[in-house]
Amino acid sequence: MLWLKALHIIFMVTWFAGLFYLPRLFVYHAMAIDQTSLDRFKVMERKLFYGIMTPGLILTLIFGVSMMVINDYSGQLWLNIKLGLITVLIVYHIYCGKLLIDFKRDKNTRSHVFYRWFNEFPVLILFAIIFLAVLRP
């Protein structure tokens, strides 16, 4: 069980690193004007999303669900709220993928200011998830 928990935390950290960094890349990408920078950001964003974030998400879910199967958490409100917040993060992740495609196709319509605010959202969810998982109110 502790191995599953350790792996779950490792891949959750990996996933969140991407959730924090990809929107930051979007900030810089939205501000870029020269083709070299635009091309560089497209490569960085693609590698981060497909090489780090998405595998981090999948492995976080695999180890998290494994712990839920082993332990009976049924009916516990803190877990239901946590699962709801994780669902919100998965939607955020998918939306990041949509934004990545917009940048790839040079179809971004949002300013760097939007992405600066967009970048803060997962921090709030992270706080809530950690408090729920640790305190189990």
C-alpha cells in the first residue's frame, strides 16, 4: 500500500509540474513575435503535454484508483469531493491540450494576461486536494 501511495504522489507531482508550467509557456508563447521563438514554444509545449503531463495524469489515476480498490473509502465525503476536484483538473488538462492545438495551428486569440490568470487555477485545486487527503474532514 505504501508503494502505491508513494508512486501516486510522485506522479501527481509530475502531473502538477506540467499543469503549472504549460500555462506559463503559453504566457511566453502569447508574447513571442519572432518565428524562432514561436517554433521553440510549440516544441516545448508538445513535449511537456505529451511526454510529461499526460503520462503523469494517467499514472496518478492508476495508482490512485489502485489505492481506492485496496482500501474501502466508500461513502466518505472527503474522497467524493477530492474526486470531484480531480475531475475538474482533468477537464483543465484537456483544455490545456485544446490550447496547445490552437498555438500549434497559430490560432491563439488570448493574451498573455489571460494565461497568467489561467496559470493560477491549479494552485487553488492543489491546496484543496492536499487538505482533503491529509485532514480527511
